[in-house]
Amino acid sequence: MVERRIATQTTMPSAELALERPSDDQLVVRLTGPWRMSGGVPDADAVAKALSDSPAPHQITFQAEQLGAWDSALLIFLERVAALAGEHGVAIDRSGLPNGVQRLLTLSEVVPERQGARGGAERPGFLARVGLAAMAGADGARAFLDFIGQLTIAAGNALRGHARLRGGDLLLFMQEAGADALPIVTLISFLVGVIMAFVGAIQLEKFGAEIYVADLVGIAVVHEMGALMTGIIMAGRTGAAFAAQLGTMKVTQEIDALTTMGINPMEFLVLPRAVALCLMMPLLCLYADLVGILGGGAIASGMLSINPEIYFRHVFDAVQISDLVGGVFKASVYGVLIAVAGCLRGMQSGSSASAVGDAATSAVVTGIVLIVCACGLLAVVFYVLGI
């Protein structure tokens, strides 16, 4: 018997690999020491080189009498050796390996590897990404319209007296969306009026037309900014609250319990919130208009020394009824959009704590985007109608 040591490769002293050639047609792989991922193991390059030598062996056998503790590092090495043997047409005898290793290798061969399991998913092309985004947008629009349809049906049932909801819930949500929102609406509206008056005063002073600050603030706040800023405030405050409340109910399976009891969640949970916000938004808009005009008056009297009586007279002369009605109508539309966005994202929330946070964030983003889009669309419509 001819015995020839081909190579010994060691990456760490704890795991050793030795290759022997007892004969020209046999290659013996000797494994010693612990083969663990944490300790480092030899690679299969020495085996590949031995299989390429002449004369090439016809069989690979293993000797593992001195093999220590092992984990998946040994299995990966043996899989690599098996792949090399398959490339060179060399048979493998695994009888010298531990029984546990043999069973795992056999199991890995019986259960085929899922295609693409080793590599990450390929990034789709540009057109594919555009198509996926379009499909996602279409699905979102379909879900939005479907939700509006269900809410409309629930509102119709409520008008006929067939909806199952509690009046106490409606009053509570009106308080949360109305009276409780007054402090933040007051602060933001006053500051918006101050900023608009300050910016206008700097420009109008150049022409000696400071008095027209009253016209600028009055028309801008009543016709546009009062409703817009109130809508954005309520989207970040009430819309997110609606999404978080409904999302939490979904996590705790309260919505499933209502459905099991035969109670429609759209009527019992969504409708009171939507009605409360839609009723409170016009009132909050009128309040925001008043506070914004007061903020402009503070700048007019303090910075431009304009008599408050003259300032308010100019405001009342500049602002028309159509401006006031248009602003209140916009606020009502914004209220519907905020309520739908918040409740929709809450009902679509997943069943985890992180999903509730994502639903609240999505509700705010969706609500603000819808408000801005509606603002631009209504501005065009009002311009065409001459309002």
C-alpha cells in the first residue's frame, strides 16, 4: 500500500485537515480537532487541488476518529467537497464520518434547496418598478374608494336610524376633535397671521401702503390659510389619533370581537369619528380665521402703528361673504379627507405594536397629501366659478 500525504491546511490550530493518498485511486480526508464556526475551519481548496492532480483519484473517503465538536462549519465543508467530487466524477464514501453528520448530509440531499435561497432577490428593472408602483397606487385608490363607499352606506343607515352607534361616543369625539384642539389651533393660527402680516408689512412699507396689510391678512387667512392650517393641524393631531386608536383595537382583536357579535365596525367605530371631525372642522376654521386676523392686527398695531379700529374696518371691507363660505367649505372637505385617511389607515393596521405606529404615520402623511391636493383642486374650481 502506497501512502502519500498531499497537503495539510490549517487556518487555526484547533481544526485541522490532512489529505492522504494510500493509493492512486483513493483520496483520504482526515479531520481532526473541533470544527466550529467560531474557531475558524480550513477551506476545501486543498481538496480541489488534490482532485486535479494526476493520476486523479476515483474515490474520496473520510477518517474522523479524532474529530472534536462540530457544527454547521463541518457540514458546509463537506457539502463543498461533495460538489467538487461531483464536478470531477469522483465517488464519495461517508462511512468514516459520525452518524449525525451522515444523517444531516442525507437530509440535505433529500430536501432540495429552494431556488434563490442563497442569493438576495434581484432588483427589478426600471419599468418593473414603475409598474409595481402603479399597481400599488391603483390598489390604494381602490381601497380608499371602497372605504368611502362603506362609510357612505353606514351614514345612510344612521340617517334611517338603523346604524348601531352610541351618541355618547359622538359627543366624546366632538370634544376631542373640537374643544381639545383649541390651544394648538390658537397658537398656530395666531403665528400664521403674525408671519403673513410681518412679511406683507416689509414689502408694503416700500410703497407707503402699510394699511393694505389688513386686506392681505384678512383675505389670505379667511379664504385659504385658515382652513389649510387647521386641516394640517388636525391631520397631525386627530387623524393620527384615529389611526392609533383603531390600530390598537385591531391588535387587541376588539374589532374582530365586534364583528363576531354582529356589530358593523364602520357604524360603531368609524362613523362617530368621521361625523365628529366633519362637524368640528368648520367651527375650528372660523375660530382660526378670527385668531389669524388678530395675529395680523398685533403686527399692524405694534409694528406699523395702525389703529386697531382702522385695521379691522379694512379687514371687514376686504373680506367678502364668498371668501368666508369658501374657506368653511374647504375646511369641511378637509375634515372628511382627514377622517377617512385616519380611520382607513387604522383599519388597515397590522397586528403588532410597530404596525400601529406605521398606521399613525401613514395617516398623517396621507391626510396632508390629500389636503394639499384638494386645496389646489378647489382653488382652480373657485377660480373658474369666480368665487
